[in-house]
Amino acid sequence: MRKKHFESKNLPKLQLLILGIGFLSLTLSVFVTSTFAWFAVSSNPGVGNFHVSFDKNEDFALVAAKKGNDKIYLKDEDGDTNIDSISLEGYGNYEKGDELGLVTSSFQNRWLKEGIDSANTLPILRSSYYSPDFTNMPPIAGDGFFQFEFFFYSARDTYLYLAPSTFIVADHEANLITASKSTGLYSAEDLDQAAKAARVSFFSGDVDVEDGKVVEKGTTFKIFEPNVSKPSNTRFGGRLDLNGDGDYDFSNGKEVLFGECSNKDKIVYGGDIDKTLDVFNGNTREGVSPLNLKESISNGLEFASESTFTLNQLGLDDGTNPLLYIPAKTEQRLVVTIYLEGWDAQATNAIGYSTLNIKLAFNGLYKSKGV
């Protein structure tokens, strides 16, 4: 019997289409290296029940995905499009058993530039920091995230949105079992916080049709932040404890500042320290000058911050933030990246032992640009 992951129904003047992308369950495991900092990924975290399933109708379908350098058309004899956990291997950067670790979307201006080739560009994520001697831009992450290139076809002009049934939630029952084995090291509630650090980004070309030809007008890049009523505007910077000794990292007798920021000459040390501005907990080692974030910001230190969208903002009801525009009778590329944001306040060691359930679903609206 065919699975009904896609259905369409008539709306006044416009038509709504539904595309469901099954359930995606992720199990993460990491070494405990510090209490409140970016965690280090172990060598063998598991990823289970990774299943993506599509159905199509006569007007619209997800028709292909990138596997290596090849564009593979995903069709079967029933007309369904289906990628299971076995056949998904090799698509994008995913291989069964790959790690899902902490990365960051900071320093976007290094790759998301005007005039980039949207047909071939892949969003770049950065890995975690590893030394107090390297505090600015961390290396490009080669793993620790999942990234897929999908291609959508429509016989009619179509806008694609996230549907209300999309969610990223913790598997509380599984986390209760995991927490019970930790001998008090962390609770199920600690593990549940992983869902708040999860992100899904969407990258595509912004296209239109002129004189019968598809013309690129720029790019579209949006990050979905789940489980919030408004974007958190996560700050891409702060003090860290990389070696897990409980003290903030320092160099030459002063605490160091990590992250994407400008005007570092405005950093202020000492004084009354407001620790509520720190992303992660830690202490100042005796004899080390503490970094005063509050006074530094007042003095002109500036941080970049994460720009995200809520589920409602990316949905059809809001209608102002489509993920993709598909001109009639064309195939358009959408890069989907799943990751954990390392600068999120919930990105502590405990969440590395948690289990997440993720469902992505899309609403599409048949509508031409300018209408």
C-alpha cells in the first residue's frame, strides 16, 4: 500500500501542497570533557532510523538528490520517492554511523557573499575551538553535521514553506533511561535540552523568470530554530573552558575571548563581573585577570549574533519567508543542513547523550512571483 506523505487540496485562487519528510531520529554520544562548554564528540555515536520518504502528484515532486558528484533521480515504479536509512548513505555528506557534533554557523560572511554560485555553493559550518591561542575563526567543519542537496520540480510556479507539523523534540522516555545509567551525572531534563540547540538551515538560489528564462537574483539562506516563540539571537562569542578544568581559558595572565567579534581593542578586564552575560559557566583562575564582558560591550566591543527563524515565521501563515521558489517546469536546488549550534546556551556536555526526534514537513503554495 502506498504511503501518503503528500497530498494536495484546492484553495481559493491558490493551491496548497503538502510534502512530508518522515521521521529522523538521532542518537548522539560524546566524551565528558567539561561541565559547561562545547563538547568533544566520541568516535562512535550512533544514528538510527534515518528515513526520508516522499510522495508526489502530477504538478510537484522532489525528484532528485546529490550523491557524490551525481544528481540521482529518485523515482520508483509506484511513483513514490523514497530514501531509507540504507539507500541514503552517500547522499550529501551522510554515511551510516557518522558523528553529529557541535559546530557553528558563525562567520557566514566568509562564504555567503553577493555573486556566489548558488548552483554549487554549500553552506559552511565551523568546528569547535581547540586552543586559547586560536580565538577568532575556528577551522571549517568537515563532519559533525548532515548536509543534503535536494532538487524540486513543479509544473506550476511554487513557493515552499515549513509546515506546522515540523518539530525537533527530545525523546524524553529514552533520555530517562539514559539518565538513570549516569549515576546522577545528569538528568533526563538535562538531556532534553538538546532539542533547543538543534538547527536546520536551508540554502537556495533566489530565481525569477525573465523573457522565458530562469534568472538568478541572489540567494536565500534561512536557519530554523525550533522550540522558541521568537529568535534567540544567540551571540557568537564569549569565554570558554576548553580543557574542562572549571576555569575560563586564559593566555599571558588574562582570560581570552572566543568568537566572531570586532573591536577587540575595546576589551576591558577586571571590575565587577556580570556573569549573566556568559554563554557557559566557569570560574576565573586565581591570579588571572577576568574579562569583563559588560564593560567591554559598553566600551565598543561588538559581537556577531545568529539570525534564525521560528517555525511560524517560516510557515505559510506568515507567508513572508519561503524557503524556495520554483518557477513552473523547472528543477530548483535546496540544500538542507542539520546540526547543533555550539554557541547555543544548551550546548553542554549532557546533551551529547540525548536522543532527539526530528520531523521536517513542507507546505507549498502554487503562486507566481509578484502575484
